[in-house]
Amino acid sequence: GCDGGRHEPGPRGAAWSRRLSRGLFRLDGDLRAVLLEAPGRCVPYAVIEGVVRSVKETLSSQFVENCKGVVQRLTLQEHKMVWNRTTHLWNDYEKIIHQRTNTTPFDLVPAEDGAGVTVRVVKPLEAAELSLETVYEKFHPSVQSFTDVIGHYISGERPKGIQETEQMLKVGTALTGVGELVLDNATIKLQPPKQGMPYYLSSLDFESLLQKQESSVRFWKILTVVFGFATCAVLFFLLRKQYRHHRERQHLRQMQEEFRQAQERLMNTEGGEILKNACVVCLSSTKSCVFLECGHVCSCHQCYQALPEPKKCPICRQGITRVVPLYNS
């Protein structure tokens, strides 16, 4: 384990670049000396560039002759078309129906022939980026009869075939490893780092890997800013809508209060005579016209003119064909 050394937060942008630059080591005699002097004989986050070499035996490709590696991944993937009932279109659908990964212990050794140290790679399948080369790929189309085609249209699924793929990390591949570097007895090991930091085994060189990760960080920053602005816009719209509803409810309550006060004023004046003769629409003016043919006397002339077309009596909702002025003597 690694208990000493610098423990900093996870890699983020330029800080990660500076950190890895300080932890870039060469596979030479100085590496062992650095680990001997490091706290706990460990460098928490380091970069090693080397060539893959198997420790004992190698894995042979099942399809390609003289192709040997240290990691082998065999995949069977189903391809089919699925009917989307919403868009009424056939969409491609892929599903891994079987996958097997074989590994054998391997080291990273110096690219140049000569003296140097080797680094044992531990738990390669836990790497966030494990560069495997596709050495074999074949698509087996499905054979379908006429009856099968009709059944597929009824079920909404049309099989296209099975894709068979073999990927390998071949012996002699140049690899960049990023992880925790530990001196365990006489063996130098590269293993997954602690504190949630990513573990890489990439075929890219160090500079390319660094640029790739920085581009990813910039993308997520931009995406965060865009989503932040979108969230603010949605909140502003919701608050503005809520404020409008509040103003409308407040205006309605004010109109109801004014109407109630007008009723009280009319009830308290001349023993209710004014309320009796008040227009049923505005309750402020006196009734001044007769609606025909229904004969109701219920409105003032101003409220009659404000009635929507076709004009109907406010009492019985019968159509108004003629209006006769009402004169009180």
C-alpha cells in the first residue's frame, strides 16, 4: 500500500497537467532509487511509458496466426432492427450477448534495448482506458425465411445478425501507464491509484493522453455553464409566471372587495331603494331601459351598450331585439 507522498485532489485540467509532469518517470536505474527514497516506497500518481512484454506465457489469437498478446477480449454482439411505435421508424439496436476477457501477467519494459528496470502492471482490467487493438472482426448475417420475415414485422423486431470481435493488447505495444507506482520487495508495480483517481493504460503517448483529458475537462466545463444558464432561464420563467399569477389573484381580490363595498354603500343608502333600482351589471347606475321581447328592466344604457354581440338579456339570456328607454317620473 501507499501511505506517504503527496495526496492531492483528483486531476482537473491544468492542475492535473502539472501534477503528472512532476510524476513522469523513465524506466531506468533512477526509478528504483526514487521509490526507495519516497515515503512508503510509493509515488501516489505517476506516469510510465514502456513496451508490453509478457512475464511467462502469452495469449494466442483464436483467428489470426502468430498474433500474441497479454489481454484478449472476445465479444459476440447482436444486431437487430426494432420498430419504434412513437416515431414509426425502424431503429438499430445492439446488444452484447457474450463477452470473455483473458489476461496474463505482463510488464512494461524500456523501448530501447539495454539496461533498465521493468514495471509489473497490476489489475489492467480496472483501467479507465485500456487500449485494445481489434485483430479480428466478422459479421454473421441471420438467414430468414418468408415466414420469419412476417413474424418479425408482427413482433416489431428484425434480427440482422451476430458480430464476432476479437481484441488484444499485443506483445510489443507501446503503452503509457498512469497510476500508483509501488516498490514491493524487488518488484516495481503499477496499480490502480487510491482516492478515486483514474487509472490509464493507453496506447497514446503522454502528451496526446494529456491533451485528450484536458479537452474532456473543457467540454464538461462548457456543458456545465450551458446547463447553468438553461437552469437560470427556466427558473426566471417559472418565477415570472408565478408573479403574474400572484398579480392576477391580487387584482381579482381587489375587484371583489370594491364590488362588496359598492353593495354595502347601496344597501345603506335610502333604505335599499337605490339597490332595488340599480343596474344588475354595474350596481352603480339606475335601471334606464327595457329589453324586448322579454320585458326585463335590469340595466342602465351604458351597460347595455357594453354587452357583447349578439346582445342578450343578463337575466334570462334571451336575445334583445329592441330597447325602450325607461323614464321615472
